[in-house]
Amino acid sequence: MGRVVVVGSVNMDLVVATDRLPGPGETVIGGRFSQHHGGKGGNQAVAAARLGANVHFVGAVGDDPFGTQARAALEAEGVDLAGLRTLPGVATGVALILVDGRGENSIAVASGANAAVTPDDVRSALASLALGPGDVVLVGHEVPTTAVLAALVAARAAGATTILNPAPASGLSREVLAAADIVTPNQGESTVLQAATDGLGGPGGPERLRSAGLGGAYLVSLGSAGADLVTAGGTIRVPALAVDAVDTVGAGDTLNGALAQGLAAGLGLEEAARRAIVAASLAVMRAGAREGMPTARELAAALER
């Protein structure tokens, strides 16, 4: 079984649940506050670890209480943190999250230490792991684009499978997309990425991105509708489970972590994608980005049903 290496962000999530999301300039009172460990990278690492992967994390936190808590939470999940730097005098990333009564969310992030991750940090951490075929490197875009590109290039050169989670999707060049074996946008991110193929002609969407060599395959998440898997063989719809959503925060991170875990376990892309969509479906049934992430036993039970 290969390893999962996550290169990405660590945040503390400060969440307010309200009946509805406020509009511009509007204040909505009566919300309920909670604090959760987050950051897309940290969440994805936890999702993969809970499903049984050997997970290593590369990123940075600050030398503040949030950083100490974030490190302890990842260690408690069994994530190897040799590649997680603690930066003196820098704040740990913070995400402010609003969730409405339907489970939809709005998020603003103060990147903090995540913005200080450098290409040299990433190359050094990946070199120490002696990556090879069978390993999977999952890279998110909540760290600088230069670090994202360095991670994808180094991982591919070592023979590992590369996954790019383009969140946020703005600022990603063709060079970055071309270094990813699999790209995992949601619908909005997929639309943003299409700008990278302007002037190429041909059919639009992920199909055009893939055919232009900007990513080997695409897994486009569609919320409750599941996902579209776009490969050289065509596009297939991967259905989600029918569940009552409580909180969609963390669903995409669960999908990415589960996809990486499945590939590292030796599954084919289609099977790994199907398992990942089921895992994401389970994640929305409980509040919190990590609180709903399933264990290997829970995922197995859902797949049997």
C-alpha cells in the first residue's frame, strides 16, 4: 500500500450557524458559535487517515495557541507531521464560516502561516519521504501557487500519483494543471479553470481541459448529484448517496482525502472515485468539517448498503 502525502493548509474554523446567510451589509443575529479544526489540507489528511491511509502532511502553522491545538489534533488522527513547520511570530490560518439552515456555507479565510509555505519547504519535505510509484500526493491551493507547482512537479518526477484540488481555482496556470494526474474541482472551480483553455477551441468544460493536457483526469463534484469523472475514455456520472444534509462544510475535503486513500490502496480511478463520493455523502450528515468524516468501517457499511 502506498502513502498519502497532503500538501496544503491548516486552519482553525470559527463557525456561526444561522437560519440564513446574511446579504451584503446585513447582520443576522441569533446564531450559534462553534470552533473546529480545519484547513482543506488538514481536513483531507484526516479524511484519508480515518480510512486507513498512512498519511504525511506538509505545511505550516504559527507559534500561537491555534497552531498548538491544530498540531495536536492532527497527531491524534495518526498523521505524520514531520513536514509541518511551526513559524515563529506568524499566526495560524483562521477560517470564518457561516452555515445556514439548509447546510449551505460561506467562508472567508485569513491564511496566516499557510501563505508562508515555500517551494523549498515542499521540495525538502517530499525529498525526505523518498516518494515512489504507489504513493499519492494531494495538493491544495490554500498555500502559494509556487509551492503547489513545486509539490506537483517533485511528486511526478518521483513517480507518485498527483492530485490537485484547485480550491481556490483562481491564479492556477496551465503549467500547474498539466502537472496533475487528477484535478478535483467543484462546479464553480471548474468554470474558473476553463479560462486556462481560452483560444484552444473544441468542446468546453473539463473535457477540453483534459484533452489539452491540462490534467490527466477530472473529478468534478456536483454536490448532492454526485460527481462527473472525466477521463480519456469519456465522462461518467458517479452518484451520491441520498442523505439529509446537516452541514456541507468538509464534504469536498472528505472526497479528496478518500480519493487519495483509495488510489494509495491500489484501487483504479473509477472505483476510488465511487468510494470517495460515498464518503463525502456520509460527511454531510454531521456538523463540522472533520466531525462527519467516516471511518473505514462506516464507509464499508455504506458501500454494502
